[in-house]
Amino acid sequence: MNVSEFVWHRLSEWGLSRVFGYPGDGVGGLDVALEGAKDKMEYVQVRHEEMAAFMASAHAKFTGQVGLCYATSGPGAIHLLNGLYDAKMDHVPVVALVGQQARSAIGASYQQEVDLQVLFQDVAEYVGQASVPEQVRHLIDRAVRIAHNKRAVTCVILPKDVQELDYRDPPLAHGATHTGTGYADPAKRPDEASLRAAAEVLNKGSKVAMLVGAGALTATDHVIAVAERLQAGVAKALLGKAALPDELPFVTGSIGLLGTKPSWDLMKNCDTFLMVGSSFPYSEFLPKPGSARGVQIDIDGARLSLRYPMEVNIVGDSSATLQALLPLLQQKQDSAWRQEIEEGVREWWQTLERRAMDSAEPLNPQRVFWELSPRLPENAIITADSGSVANWYARDLKMRRGMKASLSGGLASLGAGTPYAVAAKMAYPDRTVVACMGDGAMQMNGLNVLITISKYWRNWSNPRLILLVLNNRDLNQVTWEERIQLGSGKTLSTQSIPDFPYHRYAELIGLKGIFVDNPDRVGAAWDEALSADCPVVLEAYTDPNVPPLPPHITLKDAKNFVSMIPSEPELGSVLKNSAKELLTSVMPGKG
């Protein structure tokens, strides 16, 4: 084997079987070798290297495996960065392979020569560059092992001439090292003293609130058991949306700016706070420091007591730790706190339904999500992009057991929703995937990703992949941030974007397009999309001035809203829709 052939062979020995990438002369050897390794390494060709990195990140999120991407030297390697930062900030394992100019040209300001070791130093936990074939084995082994163990990004740089050399194992000599394959997880169960200290705090609490994140995605049953034992309410960070089914009456839904009123009330009224597998960033949505005794469980000790001053900090896997903690917890008998939580949740779902049914010009975006929620197939996978669409994804979609869902969390990058959907479909071709997109994200990345979908969809056992596009002609989240946070009206020059026929574009490349601008047709549009025999773009022509209200409106927010009025070019629509939302929020619930 030459070095390139060995690289794909070694990665397959680690169990990696899919790579997302784009070719180039800087990885020419890897390109040629990949063609010969098709029996063990599936290649997914993207339209832009950023999409390859996003797909690798999403693959890691949805499968729990190490994601893999590759790109050529110089510009291709640079293009990877945004998707790799997504993986870094959401703590998922991704290995990036990048090319480099020939060794003899390095340092000569050669064409496409970039100092890749410096470039990747911040985003990657480990960066190694090959100079001789004997290095390559340990570079690959360390990259995969470190990525898996630390849930981090790693990078291997392969100069183009090294890729074509004959591969040689390292010699049995001083200065050489001999690595091997094989995953090993860190110790997951904490010590008994930590468990007892946590139980002491939780048992004394009378109003327990839980917050779960991505680290609890595989701990559903244990989270439920602990919540029942403690008679707790449970809020979900955005990356933990699929950790618990929303049909449970004590699940308060998302937390934060995109969150729910029950989650706000839960955090502000509790006397004990249990945080599991989350590094949710916005401390203002957590209990006031000192108002609640805190216990936190996280696999990474560096993230303990990062957002709230916890009394007991436990390093451990969420599932294993909760399972060990459960026998030490006393069954709480007083159900008044739980009843208060459940009543708030019932009223909230009624509020969301009323908001969704409010009229808009021409279509209320909340209606689009409300109609989708009960129609989601079993085991569906949902992705979402950044922007106002994330508000409706976070609040209006009810997760059921067996579903998966994710988005760009810590980085909150625009344009991640469509590559996430492709990665989900590649990993689970038998499952229905729904991507929830705004028009800004579609214009940034989504239109190109549709070409990738058109290339591969016939290989999927279930062809159903639906891309919902909210066409509101506005970079909507930022527009509302300017209104509420800056007290400024919409700046048309920066916020208005072109009206583009997304459904017709889909038809041009062999996919199905559906357009809806009538609220009475939304349900039928979803039925048509979910029964189609090919991927679908469902374009919903929505009102940009339906406000994504935060769960709690501060006096500062209210003052900024008033300050915005003189400079708002779409004032009538903004005031009318805002009044409807506020009125709906205070109306008494049904039944």
C-alpha cells in the first residue's frame, strides 16, 4: 500500500466507514486511493468543504461515532473551519484530514501553502503533520483515539508527496512508536462519597428542578426515574431536545431565549437544582445564585460549576451516574410542586396552540410547526437552522420517544440545518428526516446542499427527506434582536433578502416542490410532503413580523420595543402581530 491507501485502511480498522469531503490536487493521492477503498469507506461528495465538516459533526451527534471529513490544502482546509468549530463547541468527535503542499515547497510561500498547524491549533485538540510514511500510523491512531476520548476535533495534515510514497510501518528502533487501534471509554461511575453528597442535597429539597442537555440523550429512562423520585420538573437545553418525550406532563420544554414560560417558572421558583449533561450558556435563565442548592453531573469536569455555583459537582456519565444515584434518593410524597409544574405545562401548550392559530400576513410560521408536530413519523429525525426558525423548532415541535433532533448549538451557525439533514439521512436512510430552515440559511448553504441531495437520494431505502423553508424575505432573528435588544427598527439594507422560489428550484433539480401561503392548506401540504416518493422542499410563505417572544419580557425589553417605534418601517404589522401574541399569552386556557 501507499500512504493514502493505508490511511483509508487504518481508518476502516477503527470502524469509520463514511467520509464527507471534496477533492483537490492537495489530496490527489487520497482521492485516488478512496476510489479503490469503496468497499470499506463510503465517500459523500459535498459542494463545499464547510458542508463536509458540518456533516461530520452531525454524523457524530446522531450516531455517537467519530465523524470524518477531508479537504485539500489551502482554501479547502480553510473552508472546513466553521463546521469544525461547530463540532468543537458542541463537544463531538470529528477527525479532519487535510492536504498540504509537497514537503520541498513548505516555507517557500508556495501556491496554496497555508500554515495548517497554526490554522487548526485553536479548533483542534490534536494536530499532527506527516513528514515520513512511518509517522502515519500513529498520526491516524492518535487522531481517532483523542477525538473519541475527549469528544473533540483532531486534524491530520498529509503533504501531497507523502500521500504517494510507499507506506512503511515504523521500525523497531529508538525514536519510533508503535500504536494500536481500539476504543476505551473513561470511567463513568463516580465515587460513593460524591453520590451520597448529591443525594443529601436532593433529598432535602422540596421544589426540585432539573435541566438536561445533550449529555443526557442516552439517559432517558434514568432521567425519568430520578424526576419521578424527586417529583421534579425537567427543562431541556436545546441540544437535549430529544432527551425526553414532550408528552410527559412534567417536561417543561426548552429553556432560554428560545424557551418556554414553564421552564422559566421552574428555574425561578425551585429550591434545588440538578443539572445533567448540559453546559447551557445563559445563566440569567437559571436560578438566582444562592436561591437553590445545586448538583451538577457532567462527563467533563471542566464544565462543572461553569454556569451556576453548584454545591456538589460530579464527574460521570449521565446514565451511569443517575442509575447509581437513584437508590440513594427518597421518594418525595408532597406533590404540590409537581402539580404546579404540570398545570403550567398544560396551559403553555394551550397558549402555543392559540398563538399558532393567530392570523398573519399571509401565514403564521407557528402554524407551520404546530401542524407538523402531530404528523411527524415515528423515529423521525429533525434538524433545524439558526434564526427565528429555531424558536418554533424549540417550542412547537413535540418530541416523542425514539426521535432524534439537533442543530448547531454552541456556535449557532447559520447554514447548518441542511448538511445536518444529509448526514442524518446517510446514517439512517430508512428514517424520515425533516430539516427546518429559514430563507437566509437556504440562500447561504441550503441551495447548494439540495444538489448533494439530488445526487444521492435514490440510494436511500426511504426517500423521504423534507426541507421546510420559511420564506419571510427577512433575516428575521437579527431583525427582532435589533428591535428588542437595541431598540431600533428594522434596517432594510441589511435585513431584507431576495424573494426566491425555493420550491421551483427543487423541481429544476428533480426533487418535489410544494408551496403554501394559506393557513387552511398547511396540514394538507405536510401530508403531501410526508407521503412523497422523493425529497421535498416545502416552501411556506410566512409573515416576518410574528414576534418570537422570549419566555419572560423584562422592563428593558419593553422600553426597547417602545424606543424602536419611530424608526420601524413595518410598524403597523409589527404592532398588530405583537398585540396578538401578547393577548394570546394572557388568555385563559381551554378546559
